[in-house]
Amino acid sequence: MPRLVRLYEEQGQSPWLDNLTRSSLWDGTMADLIARGVRGVTANPTIVAKAIESSDAYDPQFHALLGAGHSLEDAYWHLVVADVCDALGMLRPTHDAAEGADGFVSIEVAPGLAHDTRATMKAARELHQRIGEPNLLVKIPATSAGVPAIEAMVAEGRSINVTLIFSLPRYRQVLEAYLSGLEALAGHSSDLSTVHGVASFFVSRVDTEVDRRLEAIGTDEALGLRGRAAVAQAKLAYRLFREIHTGARWERLADRGARVQRPLWASTSTKNPRYPDTLYVDSLIGPDTVNTLPESTMAAFEDHGTLARTIDVDLAASEHHMGALATAGVDMDDVGRTLEREGIAAFRASFAHVLGTLSEKAKAAPRAPVRASSPG
């Protein structure tokens, strides 16, 4: 039995692919990955940009869109939505077999909206309406402006993938937004079971930033703390997830069919070659979780990953490590704020770059009217 299948069946963790390309949808790669145990797909503006920039598979549709008078940004969204719809169709059997609990594909709102609550709500609503499939998750970043948008979308009965979570305080806000949204929805709906959600807690980037700060401090004690912050924080996040999804408040929602908002471990490729290549998979296995993996990390786990429940092992050590980081002078809340800013900036840059690439493709295409922006 494939290791990814066992990860789900034995440990209750859903492996999702952290990539989406037209070539993988067309050449059988995605179908093969699903057969080997992949149960969902995520992407982000950087992944989408790389897919479009590195392949000519998008060119016929792109040039047809230009010929029909679409703007560059309109054309971009048509390209992305087409891939998402193909992936949704391929994962629909998984979704149906799981009675709606898995088989999801995510699409992210434009990264330029990260600090605009109303615009984020409008974009998320439009994507749900445009695609209209039950296994769609719309990604909203967990910024201070994104959190109220998340609550509002859940209150409308929409399924959301909350992305770019880097700290425990922000994660607590996301969990609260999910429950508050469900409570608002319960005021006019007797069935909450159609609302799904994941909270994407980023992992490896945390170690990259914390290690940088520890190396800047430079003491033996600080250097000895490297490489463990991300896993420690994620384990404490899982404990918080369990705490929030217990008790009278949650039980009232569960009685109406509410589903837990599963933690999703994102950014799980190992950035530091000194660390094991399956570090952020092996260390974070447990029920009601998702791990979204790039192909290289997925292949490494299939080859030599460890299948065991690890997510709630030795929480005392995780607490101790977080305390040691604070003593050493690492402010984890500031780490989270820094990574959030960098993540949003990176996605904005990717979005701008792919529009630039499309502009160059448009110049090389037969002459057609091209608008610089979407019509008002």
C-alpha cells in the first residue's frame, strides 16, 4: 500500500499536493498522484506564476482570450480557473467518497487585497460563485484585515482555506473567526455540514527566520536552539486546535453538523540541507490534519518517511523550547509579523511578474485589443 494512502488510513492525515500545473493535469501526472494517495491540491500566486511562465500549454487559451477582448488580468483568472476546475473534477470522486470531508482544491484571492477586508470578501464571494463546486476552497490570508473576511465568508456558508498563518496568536484569531462565522450561520441554517475549512500554518519558513535570528545572536546557547522552532510551534498550534474544538461552544455547533477547521501544515519542504528532508512531515503527523507537499518532499516521504503519530508527542519539550527562544531573545510574535509581511510581498511580486510575462506574450501574439486592467 502506498505510504501516502497509509498516512491517511492509519494516521488520519490527508496528504495534499502543493502544486498545480496544466501539464500535470493533462499528462496523467495528477491522476497518478491521486491514485497513490494525494487527497487535495493547493497552489498560491507563486506556484501559479511558475506554471504559466514555464509552459506553453496556456498559450492557445491566452491568445483566444486576448482575441475576445479580455484584459491581461481577466485572462490570468481565466487560465487559473480553468486549471482549478480540471483539478476539482479529478478530485471529486475523493470528495464524494469522503462524504465531503476531503478532495479539495484551493484558489487564492488576488494578493493585492491582503489588507482590504471588503475587497477580499467580494473576491472570495465571486470566486465561489464563479466556480460553484462543493470541493472548492478559496484562500484568504490571515492578515488583520483577512480575519474578519474569513468570519464573514464562513457566516455565508462558504468554505475557506486560511493561508499565511505564522504565529500562535494569529492562529487563535483564525479559530475564533471560524467558530464565530459558524455561529452566525447557525442563526439561519439548521445544517452546518456543507462548510469546510483548513487553516494553513506555515512551518519551514519559521525555522529559516528563527535560525537567522539565533545565528545573529551567536551564543552557544542560541546556536543550540536552531532547527526546532517550527515543529515546536506547530505542535502547540495543534494543541490549540484540539482545545478550541472541544467544550460546550463547539458541541453546540457540532450538533448542527459543523466540521472542524483542520490545521494544514504548509511550507513543508526542508529549506536547510542540514535538516532531514522529511522533517516537517514526520514530526507533524496526527488525526484531523493536512500536510500539503511539493513533489520532492512527497517523493522523499514515500521513499523513507516515518509513519507514526507525532503531532502531540512531548508537548512539554515544545513549550520548553519556545520558552528558551524567548530567553535567548527571539520574539516569536515578531517572527510571525515579519514572515506575514514577506509572504504577502512575495505573492504580490509573483502576481505582478506573471502579468508582466503575459504582457510579453501578448506583444508576441497577433494584434488584438488588449486592455491593461479589468473592466469596471
